[in-house]
Amino acid sequence: MRTVVIVMVLGLLSSCAVKSLETIACVEPRPQVCTMEFAPCCAALKDGSLKEFSSPCTACADPTVTGYVSGHCPG
């Protein structure tokens, strides 16, 4: 019984720790050239991982990026 309670509590805590990002979607056509602006953003990749870019333009120029949020990636 104690093991079941511990597993349930750990499951609840781990679900609270994971946040989904409300991203701004990259649109087609993708940028070919970006200015050297520094406005960090956290991009969501097609494989579900996150990667930080120097700007939204450079993030969306990468074809593996699906969207981004302004600011640094968590963690």
C-alpha cells in the first residue's frame, strides 16, 4: 500500500513539473537572411526538444523548429 501511495505522489509531482510552451508558430516561407539582432528565444523542435536561438528569425530559419517563445529556455 505504501508503495502505491509513493508512486502516485511521484506521478503527480512529475506532471506538475512539466510545462508545455505556448509557442508562436514559424510560418512559411522560412527566413533566408536574418539581421544580427540579439533577442533570445526558446524554440520547440519537431522532435519535442527545446533549443535556444539568438532571435526568433534565426530560430524560424531552422527547418526543424516548429515555434518559439521569447526569452531563454527553462533550466
